[in-house]
Amino acid sequence: MDKFELFNEYWNPKIIGELNNQTVKLVKVKGELIWHSHANEDELFFVLKRELKICFRETELVLSEGEMVIVEKGVEHKPVAQHETWLLLFEPQDIKHIGENYCDKTLSKFEKI
């Protein structure tokens, strides 16, 4: 958890490790990201601190500390955090931050810490 002390910005995942063409990332989130999907990649969201809501077009899922979900490729979703929430992400190395979509939070590359 000490790695979270190295950054303050939201929606800016940091790479902490790589494993079999996958990246392990930490991210602080607050507010909401835009609706998006990843055509060819699944994503794993694991909540380390607080709570994350993931909206899907037909439903929503609320994850508490210690809970996780895998969002399958092609599934449109929007992550939302009412308060600062800490997440661990497990994603393919070549994943685009928010798929083919773009907003002011879009990143083209991820920093390693």
C-alpha cells in the first residue's frame, strides 16, 4: 500500500509489475470515468480501499474493499467512485486506457512506479 503514497492524481493507473504479457496497476479514482469498452481485452478491478460502482447498460455492481470483478471484453461499462477509492487492476500490456473512446482523462501510456 506504500506505492499509493507516490501519486495523487485520479484515473491515472501506475504499473507496479508485469506478468505473462499482463500488467498489474494501482490507481486512485474519484468521480466517474466515461462509458467505454475494450474490444479484445478483459479487465480485472480489485478494490483495496473504499468502494467502486461499475455501471453497465442494464445494471450496476457495487464493490467493497476486498471484492473484485472481471469485466469481459466488449462489455460497455462506466466506473464510478463517490469517494477516493484505491484499486488494483490486472490488464493486458497493450490495453488502451478507455478503449477507443477519448476524454480529458485519457492516457496514451502508463508510468511505472
